[in-house]
Amino acid sequence: MAEQRLLVVMRSALETEVVDSVLNACNLDLESDAVMDASPQIFDLLTNSENKRRIVKLNLGRAKQLDEQGERRRAVPYYKRTCQLGLKLFEQHPDTVEHVLTVNRSRNAAESLGGPFVAEYGAGLQRLIDTQRPSIATWVANYYLGYLSTRHRGLSADPKAHFEAMLAQLDDDFMVAAVNEADPQERSEIEMLIGHACLATGDYARAKLQYGYVVDSTSGSQNTDSGIAGLYIAYAESWEAAQDPAVGIAAFESFLASDKKGPEHTAEALFELSRLYERTGNHTASRRKLDQIVQEYPDTKAAGRAQKRIRQLEPPPMPQHPIPPEYVEVP
């Protein structure tokens, strides 16, 4: 009876967005055990997708908190609930752009569980793709099924096909509307996924454009760093695909000439340039890049490798032999 009353109160509170004040009156909070344990039932009572996303987010937060405290066994049910409710949310509200963030949470939960549960979650994504009309939910599901398939065997025989499917939908009305209506954070997430998919399909030029948008639109946020990392990878993989040092030199010099870079990736690009110049026989340029890393970016990871390489390039010291006594002049 008490649980039923809690569900009624919670439904009213969540639907009217006065949940915190109601819970405070009951000496509870949204992350209390009683409320969290009832979250699947609360989820089913709700009609507002924003509040359902809140339930998904809270379950993942509780799971990670318990995991960090070393209570893995207690964390597992919350991870599972995150995955299950996340998939259910996609099925019930397939046209909501915020799915981009929610599906990442449920994917995170699935990978935290690992093994068979990743396969079960992947099967849930595939069912969603097979049974739903084209929508934001199926678009995002295609991305994450492709992503998971590159990291876990047995999910999909052709991960690239899922990335290609999502890219093919970019001109569909629902995607055009989603991009236009999304707030800056949501749009940057969409653009980031497009960039990742372009990398996976070998479209490096388009990947650079997507990551460039992310960097420009998310200055100072976590997504800025992710966008810079994506840009670096796009430049790096564009030359690796060509296997031509000249292409690599042009790619990394272009990256360094852009205004979308941080110290770590700048130093990495300089180190790669040093290696490429060495391969082409331009040892002067190679050494100049190593010196630049050490002098301008001493606190980066690449600085240690640059210093090691400089030591390897230094000529060995001349051996110091003692002068035999018979050759020592005696005054």
C-alpha cells in the first residue's frame, strides 16, 4: 500500500515537475533507495519523455556510484535497469532528439556489464532498427550497434553497414528537423556521431568538417576536447590510408595550421611529422620538430618520447682513454 502511494505521489510530482519539493515533504529525495527501487514502475506511469530520461540518468548514476565504492554486485541491477529503460524509452518516443544522450548512457551501462549483456543490448538495438520506422531512435541505434560491433565480436557481421545506414539518413526530414531544433549541446552530440561515422567509413574530409563544427560550437566543454581528438584522428588516418609520407606531412601540417587543436594533440602531430620527415630523409626538419616539442610543449606525453629520440640521434661521446704513464711529461 505504501509503495502504491509512493508511485501515485511520484507520478504527480514528476508530471508537474515539483518532484523535489514533494520528496522533501516526505523526507525523501529522488536518489533514495525507496524511490530508486520503484523507478521501473514510475517510468511506466509517466508520459513525459524528459522525466523518463531523468529516471534513466539516475539509474546509471547510482550504478557508477556503487561501482566506484567497490560494490559491484549492488551496481549490476542499476546498470541493467539503465539498459532496459533506455531501450524502452527509444521505443516509446522515437522522434525525440535527446535520445542521442540517453542511448549513450544505456550503451555505457551495457559495456559496464560486459559479455552476454552487451550481446543482449545489441540485439535490443537491432530489434528497434527492424521494427521501428526511420526515426531519431533508429538513427542513433544504427550508430551504437555499429560502434559496439567494432568493439565486441558477434554483434554484427558488418559494422560499417550500420554507419553507412545512419549517414544515408542525414537528408531525411526527421534528421533535418532534429539538427535544426536541437539545442547546442544536443546538436554537438549529433555532429560528433556523424564525425565518428565518417571516420568509420573512411570519409576523412567530411569527418574533419563535423569535428570542426563540434570544436567551434562547444568552446571549453568536454566535447571540445573530443572534437579536437576526432580532428587529430581524421588527419592521422587520412594519410595512413594513403600510406604516403608526403600525404602525411601535408595532413599534419594542415592540422597544425588550424586553430582547432590543444597542446597534447599539437605535440603528437609534431612527433608524427618528425617521424615522417625522417622517413623522407629530411633529418633537419625531423630534428626541428623534436626540439619544438621539448621547448614549447614540455608537459605533454609526446615530450618524453621526443627527448628519448633526441638522445638516440646524438652522436656517441668520444671514448676517454687515460694517458699512459710513459707519455706523461715530468717537469
